[in-house]
Amino acid sequence: APARRETFSSRKLFILSAIGSAVGLGNIWRFPYVAYENGGGAFLIPYLVALLCAGIPLLFLDYSIGHRFRGSAPLSYRRLHRAAEPLGWWQVLICFVIAVYYAAIIAWAAMYAWFSLTKAWGDDAEGFFFGEYLHAADGAGLSFDFVSSVFFPMLAVWIVTIVIMVAGVNKGISRANAVFLPLLVVMFVILVVQSLFLDGATEGLNAFFTPNWASLQNPGVWAAAFGHIFFSLSVAFGIMVTYSSYLKRKTDLTGSGMVVAFANSGFEILAGIGVFAALGFMSVTAGKPVDEVASGGIGLAFVAFPTIVSEAPFGAILGVLFFGSLVFAGLTSLISILEVIVAAFQDKLGWSRKAATLVVTIPIALISLVLFPTTTGIHLLDTSDAFVNQFGILACALVTVIVVSAGLSSLPRLQKHLNLTSSIKMGTIWRILVGGVVPVALGYMLINEIQTKSTEQYSGYPAWFNGVFGWGMAGALIVGALLLSLIPWSDKSKLEDPEYE
Ligand code: PHE
Ligand code: NA
């Protein structure tokens, strides 16, 4: 008989792990800039609307599917309906692409924590990052020359992650989150306090919070809010389905979800304060207005922050706290992404935890270690992120909600399940939000994305590069998902609906 499915030993550990997944690089380097660019203080309104009308309802949808059908994404969707299995594999493949490059960013951050103590970046942090550190090739040539200063920290990231994953849900994932998440919060709070004492912090905070009310009339601002919430809560790509499949049968799903969602948002707002206080310092030191020094993503983390670290009092401490936070926030997200893939193969092929983990994670680690510690690595990362993370997840989320709500009419059944043991009951409004508001918002954003991606040459890369690594990969995931669905399940009895009292 197949081994019983492991469960989180407590609801607290599930919540901790779900927060660990949700709180990622996006909270630290994405949210502050998105908010600043889209109305500052006024952004809070579309943000809250998106959180309440789309993010949380979709989070509950993921929970209801994972918990009701008690399986990895492909198994849960398959149990929902036999035709829905490819949705699960699509999510698995998206997680695969993200995992492959996420590890590289964590590795850079780990190196930068060390550099904060040992290097003075001076005022050419940008040249240092792309040149001396990454050895990035000009343009998007496929040179793939080996870069050892990226390889070794990446190897370390993969070893740590694989060791955690092999240990399983309780001994590995829960424990890692129980250590990394509190550590992250403590480090980050100290970082924010330190930033608030920097010269210019007030200017930075003013820039961040000053509301631009006119922005509320701009549909792009609303799209940015919805887009950020989907990404930030890690909804609709299998993660929350997988984690909630490990919950005990009697669990307060909606109550837990609220804790996760608000913890994630709280962390983002805290990050906005810390990041903009530090950018205020940078603006005062450089004698430039805040909008000229503000940035997000890789530019914020690996160009602006190193500059701040070089110039701020106790900059080395600031650097260790900032890059250390990126490492811990990233690791807990990477673990959750990998778990989607491991669980899927474990279910489909009937492997043991250990076998599934090794057979899945080692090849992923190897692919990641071959592609990214190279002079082409950053370009690949840029393109995969743009096409899979920003475009692919929207498409996948849209198709998933349409199939589940309109295609299979599953919402009443899932609503019933949510209300079975949960403290906060879902009414008709939940079905309206998931089946109506969410698809409209996702559809609007997707059309927008397709337009920008096909009209602008993305990041100035040649058309063939975007063609192969962007559109090609986004399409390959769909084909791959269909093919994976055709592989037979090792144990057909698994496909039966688990009994639910
Ligand atoms: N939700 C994470 C964040 O806000 C990002 C993430 C993406 C996590 C994909 C897991 C998977 O940073
Ligand atoms: Na997040």
C-alpha cells in the first residue's frame, strides 16, 4: 500500500511555511517600487481592492482544491476532473522555470552579503555587478562562458535546498521555515530601523507615501495592483494547492489564509518603508531627487543598495541585513516552488519522498548550474522572468479560473468544502469574485502584457532571443503540460476521490 500522505504536524507550521513562500524577493524589491510608481500613498486603495477582491479569494480557491483533493497540483486537478490534469502540469512547469533562475538570484545575494563586509563599491556599483561580478556578455550572444563567482554560491544554495527537501514536509520544509522566517523578520526589522536613522530617510518616506490621487483614474495603476497581488501571494501556480494538501482534514482554511495574506502585505509595506528610507539617503548623498534614484528589481538590489552600503554609516551591517534578508526570503520561496514539482512526480510515478526529491531536484539543479553561472546567465534570467513569471503565470491563472468556474462549474462544491471546517464562511460573493472579477482582471492584464511584449523589443534583446527563450518557452510549457498528462499514473486507485466526511 502507498505510504500515507504526510501532513504538517500543526496549523502553525503550515501558516509559517505558507508565509515563507509568499514573502519572497517580490516583497522586498518589487512592491516598494510598484507602489511608488503607481501613485505612492494612493496606491494603497487599488492594492487593498486587489487583495480583497482577487488575491484572497484566489488563495482560498487554491486552498480548497489542494485540501479537498489532497494531492499535488496535477493529482488535485485530475481528481477535480480528468480533463483538468494539464492545468496542474502547466503550474508544475512554470515552477520549474522559476526554480531554475530563482536559485541564481539567491546566490548573488549571498555573495553580496559577503561583499558588503569586504568590498567598497564606491560609485560604480553597476559596473561592478554586470562586469566584475557577473561578467555579463554584451547584448544577448550565446557565449555561455563559465563564471565561477556565481557557480559556487549557486552550488551551495542547491545543496542546502536539496537537503531540506529530502527531509520531507515536517523534518525539512516546516523546520526550515520555522528557522528562516523568524530570522528574516528579525533581520528585516533591524534593517528598517537602521534605515530610518539615515540622513534623508524622511525625504524618501515622503516620496513613497505622498499620494497621487490622479493615478486612481489610470487603469494601468489598477492592473499593476492586481498583477502584483497575484504574484505576491503566489496564487494559481500550484504552490498553495500543494501546501494545503498537507493539511489535516479538520483545518480552518480561510482563517489561516487571512493570516498568510495579511502577513505578506504587512511585510511588503514594511519593506516599502525600509527601502524608501534608504533611497532617501541615496538621494540626499547624490544630490538628486528621489525619483532619479528610485528603482526596483535587480537594479535596486544589486546597484542602488551596494551604493548605499558603501556610503551609509555602518553600511556593512546594512548590507548584511539587506542581502541576508533576500537570501532567507528567497530560500523559503524556492523550497515551496520545488515542492510543487517534487509532489507532482511523487504522486504520478508513485515514488518515495526521498527518491522523488532526488530524481526531481538534482536535474533541476544541474540545469540551473549549467545555464546561469555563465556570461549569458543574466540575459536568460531576464527573458525567462519576463515571459514565464510575468506573462505565463497570468495566462495559466486565467485558464485555471475559467476552467474551474465556468468550464467545470466546481465553485459551489469548493465553496462547500471551504465552509466545512473554516471559521470565516464564504458566501455567493466569493463565487462572484472568483468566477467574475478575477477572470476579467486577469484577462485585461494578459491582453496588456501581450501587447507590450509584442510591440516593444523586450529589454532591447534581438527578436530571435525573445522568440526562442520568451515565446518559445512560454509555448513549450503548454505542450509539455499536455504531454505530461499523457504519462500513465503508476497507481490508478489514486485517482479516486479521497473520501470526505
Ligand atoms: N510570492 C513571492 C514574492 O512575493 C514570489 C514567488 C514567486 C514565490 C513564485 C514563489 C513562486 O516574492
Ligand atoms: Na509576496
